[in-house]
Amino acid sequence: MRITPLYLLITASLLASSAFAQDTATVTGIESEISVKQTEYDNSTKILEKHLKEESQLQNQLELLRSRSTELDKEKNQALDAMNEMYRRLIDDPTLDISTAQSRYQKAVVDHKQNKDDISMQLAAIASHRKDIEQIRVAKHTLLNTLESLKEQLTTARVERLRNEFTREGTLEVNHTINCKRTETLAACEQRGQQMGMQKATKRFVDQIFANLTEERIVEPKRNLAGAQVQILSSHVVNSAFSGQGNYNVNLSVTMRGEVNSSRLCSLLSIDNRYCSEYGTPLTAMYQPAYSTTYSDSQLTFSNTKDNAGTVSVSQLHEQPAYDSLGQPVIQNRNVITNQDEAEPVELTLRSNVYDDEVFIDGVSFGSTRLVTNLPRGIHNVEIRKLGYKPFQARVDLNKAQTIHANLVKKSESIAAPTYTSEQPEVTTRKISENVNVLNANVETPVVVIPAGKFKMGDINGNGLANERPVVEKVIANSFAMQSKEVTVGAYEKFISNTGYKTQAEQSKGCAYYLNGEPVWDADLNWRNPGYEQSNDNPAVCLTYNDAKAYAEWLSGQTGQQFRLPSEVEWEYAARAGTETEYPWGNEIGKNLANCGWCGSEWSNKRAAPVGSFSPNAFGLYDTVGNVWEWTNQELDKQDISVRGGAWNFAPSLARASTRLILAPDFRANYIGFRLMRER
């Protein structure tokens, strides 16, 4: 019997529900809002540039006025001398006309006073202009955060839209004809015809799902990654018949619903897997699924007497070797277990029986005991020195937290002045060649050593803002120490208790916080009450640049070491810790790796987290990504200052290593804190 070519006629209409229209409306609405905010942001950039240019002109005019003031002062003095000379001559010659000298002096005085008034007016104009600039900058930062937040929402909406498009329902009517085999019964031929028609219907249903995806152009090339399936909700035979030539014709009506492995949606859209984490384990690079259209005869059975339901898989997951960016196979050892603790630094505490000593670890000065610091695991050489004493030396194998009690012994015939053991509670002063304050044993400043080196500073990967460019290579000539964690509420409390210092937020106006995406001032907010619940381990916030500097000066006096805010170069070098990626772990923020807006932590978009709640970078620094923005040191001849690192309520894209926000030194908010570095 000659086999007649089979053919398939399908008429289908995928059900378009209000949910799909709503998904598209949501995405479109967010895209429209992004366009509006982007325009506002671009306009604010132009306005800021205009104001900065005007400020520069005002500053230039001020310098001219100040230069003229010197000339006018000189002219006034010369006119006064000339008039005094005329008065002396007038004694001998009463008929002498001195009106010219008087007029000259009068004019010089008037001009000098007018110039002083002009300088005062110019300073007032600059001050007013500075306030405008500060407001524009804060508004611009707000727009930027809103814009980046909208992009987060847009990506989430795209994922949800794609998931709904994959899981829509539809009904297809299939007209299918086959040629019966000589050896098969009519019942078997009927069963086979219905089965083949059903398989073709499910295949066509999936084809139409992909064809109707809003982002079909992006998703279709990755079709084999989708894990798409079809669930048959119902099916029935509309009509069927055998022809005299041994052909069997069947007309099927099949209602189906699509299914998709939701954890793979991010791979299909080429976005970070954190947007799909709520759907389950994302598809990793270790798996390369192969698309298959093979169906087992045992999967489906149909009858012309009742509806049928079942699930047909149109994609199967097969484990395949992973490949790197160069297309080379990656050798993977499944028996290797990584221990994150091995990469984390270990705390080392040093004590000694003397005051005013100096600690050297691996040849780098760490200050004086009592000292608590974090170091990489492994062997470290510790030396504690003091004038008139034999050095204490130890070789430490640091695998867990340790405390070393050093006993320094006086050298023979030492001329060292009497010392006081650390057990004595009182803080004393002693004199060698000058008065030196003894270390306050209650002040602990855990620091880590940042080695010397060079790095690329700025927007390396092209995802940054204009003020992050161009990328410049910087050299850190000498190692330095930096606090491993942001300064805490508890540490700042010691400073306040010791000095009685009043922060600028406590003196006037309070502190800013975000409300509906806008910074709002609250007179009741300050570092003690930032507007959210905090403990002593939370970073101190609502502090201005000067509040941070005041703490640094106090800490320097308490420890005998020079602490200050890090420069932008030092901060970014320490935050990058030898990487060129956006974050210490890569170019994607991931999920629950830091405390920033939409970063998946328990604190995200709620409040600052206790310092050190996440893993440190390779240098042993915690919270360089998110938690709170950190003040950096003011550059010479600059009125404004940068904050770095992102915050708990700012978008992940603003927590990159190179992101810079420029603020006035008196600005304070419950998302801005600081950490210090220590001079060698």
C-alpha cells in the first residue's frame, strides 16, 4: 500500500486574557516612566552644569574684587600719606590749596568701601548659588536612584510577563490524515493517527507560544533553554473517517496550557538570575539542555469517546560540559567543597605589659596595643617595640581568632621612664622628651592592611556615570591601614561621651531620610535616632563630613595614631581589592550578598544592617558594597565631597566600586556614614 504524505491543518487562537494585556501595560508604563525620569535627569544635569559654570564665573569675579581690594587699599594709604603731607605743608603756608589731595583721599575711601561691599554681596551671591547647587545635586541623586529603581522594576515586570506568556492557554483544531499500514488493524491505525495529530498539535502550540512572545527576538535563539512543556487540559475527536484507499482522517480539538521552567526565565532574557530566584534554582552554566521533539508512544492515549488530559514535554534537560568565554571546556571536580571561611580574615588581638609601644605585623606598623585587627589566614610575623625594651617577636600561624599577650623586658641600663601595666585602670601621662597621651584602653579600632599597588580607577566596564570617566591608572605607593568595618553607633557613642560633641543634625534641622523616593528633612532625626531601629553594631549615620572629621581627630588623640577619612583613590583601591569588576564578586549584584535596594537581604530598602553582616572583600573590608554611603576626604580647592559605596535604600547599580555621589559637606542622611584609614 502506497503511503500518502501526511498533512496537518491547524487553526489556533491562543487565549489572550486581561492578565497578558496588564503585563504589557505594566512594562510599557514603567518604560514610559523611565523615559520621563531620564529626561528629567538629563535636564537636571544640564541645569547643574549651568549653575556650576555660573558659580565658577562668580568665583572669578570674587577673585578680581579681592585683587582690586589690595590695589584700592594701597591707593587709600598713598592718598592718606599725600593728604597728611599737604597738611604739614599747610602749617607753613596757610594759602596752600589741599582740595585735590582731599578729593583723592575721599575717592580712595569711597572706592575701597564700595569694593568691600561688592565683595560681601559677591560672597552672599555665591552662598545663595551654593545652596541652589546643593539642592540640584540632591534632587539629581534622587532622580538617579528613582531611575535605577524603575529599571529594577522593569526587569522584574519583564520576567513576570514572559512567565505569563509561556503559561497561557489555547485551543487548536487539528485535521490529520495518515495512510494505514498493511499489517496494522483499523483500531491501531486510528490510535496512531490520533497520537501523531496530538504530537503535532503540541509542537505547533509551543511554536505559537514562542511566536507570540513579546520579546520573541531575544528568547527564540535560546529556545532550547526554556524547558517549555504543554499540559493538555482536554481533547476530543470532532470527527474521523477511513477512506477506501486505506487512509485515516481525524479532526481533533485540543485545549492546552503552556508550562515553563520559571527558574530559567532570566537566562532567556539575559539578565541576572536574582530576578528569578523566587521561582527556584536558576539554570547554571553547568547545564546545557538539548531541545527535543521526540515523544514516547506511551505518553499519550486518546479516544473518540471522551476527553483526555496529560502533559507533553517538548524540552528535556541534559547535563553537558560547561564552556568558558573562549569556548574551552571547563574541568569541574564535583568532589571539591569550597569553604567560604577559608577566604575570610581572622581576628588577632595583641596585648602588652607596657604603654606607648608600636606593633609591626609583616613589617607594617599597626599602631599600639591594645590592638584588634583582622588578617588573612596563614603565617604572620609579629613584632612589638618600645624604646628601652627588648623587642617582642612572634611567628603566628593564624587559622582562628587568637590573643597574644606580649611581655616586653627592659634592656639593661635602660634610661626608660617608669611604665604602667595594662592592669592599672587609670589613664596616665608620662614624659620622655615631651608630654604624650597614653592610649585609651577602651578604644578599639580593628584595621586591616591595604598593600601598596596600582589599579584602574573609574568606570572600567562602561556601566557608570559621567563623573566616573575617564578611567585612570592610579598608583598606591605605600601600604596603609583601614578600618575593616564602618564606624558603629557604639564607637561614636564613646566619642560623644568623652567629648560632649554635638553633631550638626543635633544642632539644627535634623537629618534627611527617603520618603516616597524623595529626601525629606526631619528635625528629630540624628545619629541616635535615624528613623529606624538600630543597635550599637549598626553604622553611625546622620553625620556630616565635619562630624566624621571630628571623630577622626578624637580617635587620633586617643590612640596616638593619625586617623583620617580616606581619599577617593584610597577608598576605591581598597574597595576593589585587586578586582576590575563592578562588585568584589563579579559584575552582577547577586542575591543577599550585600545590603542595598533590591539586593535580596533582610534589610534591603528597610534599614542599615549591623556592620560585617556579609562576607568581606579580598582585603578584609566589610560593607564596601551597600549598607551606607561613606564620606571620603575633601580634595584641595574643592567645596564638595564624594560619598562612595551605595546604601541600603539605593539601587544596586549605584553600589558599584566606582560610583560617586557629590554632596555638600553639611549634608546628612540616615543612609550616610563613614570609615577611617590610618596613616603609616
